[in-house]
Amino acid sequence: MGNDDFLIYLIWIGVIILIFMVFPKSFKFLIRSIIQGLGGAIGLMIFNFILSPIGWYVGVNWITIFIIAILGLPGFILLYIVNNVLY
């Protein structure tokens, strides 16, 4: 790694720290949403595995992950209710 690469990494780290200092709440919401989305996708896969024999299945795609990331557990429950009402 040359001196230029090291300087670029330092600049990027400084920019990231500055962004976290200026917008702490929005990044907290973003990180929380990403974690909820990943947890929701894993939860959907587990519940689909358990509930698919009785016909309850919700597809795992970007829209369902986004709904779970924003709404959390109520969004998770809402997806299963809407899926069973519509189909």
C-alpha cells in the first residue's frame, strides 16, 4: 500500500465519521432498518419452512424485506395475513 492509498483511506474514514456526526439519527434508522430487514428475511425463510405444509407461504423478495424493515414485527404479521386473505 502506497502513501496515496493510505491517504485516501484516511480521507474516507474522516468523511464517514463526519457523516455520522452530522446525521446520527438518520444513520441509526438506516442501520436499524438493515438489521430488521435481514432478520425479517431470515424469519420469513424459517416461517415458510415451518408453515408451507399447511399452505402459508410468503415469498422472500425486496418488497417483503422492505416492508419488514420499515414496519418490523407488525409488517411480518401483516404479510402473512394479507397473503392468506388474498390467496
